[in-house]
Amino acid sequence: MIGGLMRTGFKVCDAMTKKPVSVTPDTTLKECAKIMAENHVGALLIHSDNKIQGIITEQDIVRKSMAKGMNPLKVKVSEIMEPNVISVEPEKDIYEALVKMRDLNIRHLPVLNDNEIIGLLTLKDILKIEPALFELLVERFELREEDQKPIFGSWDKEGVCELCGEYTKNISQINNSSVCPNCKKNV
């Protein structure tokens, strides 16, 4: 244990994604959604000259733009990204990173070395390398109230259309693309 914290013996650099997907601040939200879908990731790092400028998640796109009626073809990621990036150092124990994620209610931690992006740590990354930490998540993360939980089955049905960039609660998979009902008619 370090200062009251458990040690797993695994460092952040052992578990992190070493080549995180990133974009520049002038990337549109539609492009971000497409890049996320193509790479099967839930977050993108925003960088300029390999220095981190911010982070954006799928939830950010939905809550900060789509739900407010913003046009994903015109809105730049710099307009809604989270510029105050919470990060972790590569030599930290993954337990310390998990506690930080839990306490701050975040699922993605950029890994920085001298303010330079070297990776991205996600909950999935941690649980792949140390599944026993799942108990910490179950015990410590607060569960949402029953009335805030998504309706069973809606999890896979909502998202951003890759063709028009619109958010919909009825997304369909056609030819490996996520499409809304309107675009589905034209495919």
C-alpha cells in the first residue's frame, strides 16, 4: 500500500492504450462521431503539436451539442471539448488511477509524460489487466436512480448518424455504418 492506497503491481503504462485516437481542435463533431465509430472508441483526445488541448467523449457530443440542437457539420470540437483535462502519469499504479476515475466520475484518463500525450487509460483497459478491481467499481460507483436508468434495449439504439450527423434514439447498423431512420430510407 502507498499512503493508504492498495498497489496492484501494474503501472498505468502497462494497461493504457498506447496510440490513443486524437483530433485537432478544428475537427467537426460529425467527423469526431465518425472517427469514434470507425475506431470503436468512446473518447478522443484533442491535440495541437502533440500537446493536449482537451478531451471529448460520446456523452459530450450528445449532451453538449446534439441535445441542444447544434449542427454537427458546423460545430468544431474546440467549442464543446473539455479543456480542463484530468490526467495521470504513466508510472502510477492502476489502482490509483481507478480511484481518481471513481472519485471524479470519469471513464477516460489521458496519460501524460512532461505534458506530452503518450496514452489513454480507460476503465476497460484497467479491467482487462486486473479484473479483480471490478469489485471496487461495483462497491464504490454510485448507481443511478431507477428512474434515470435507460430503458432496457435502448443502449444500442441511440447514437449519432454517420451520414447526416444527427442524434437519434433509433440508430440502425447498415453496411457497418450507424444511420438514422431518415438516412436509412435512402441507403
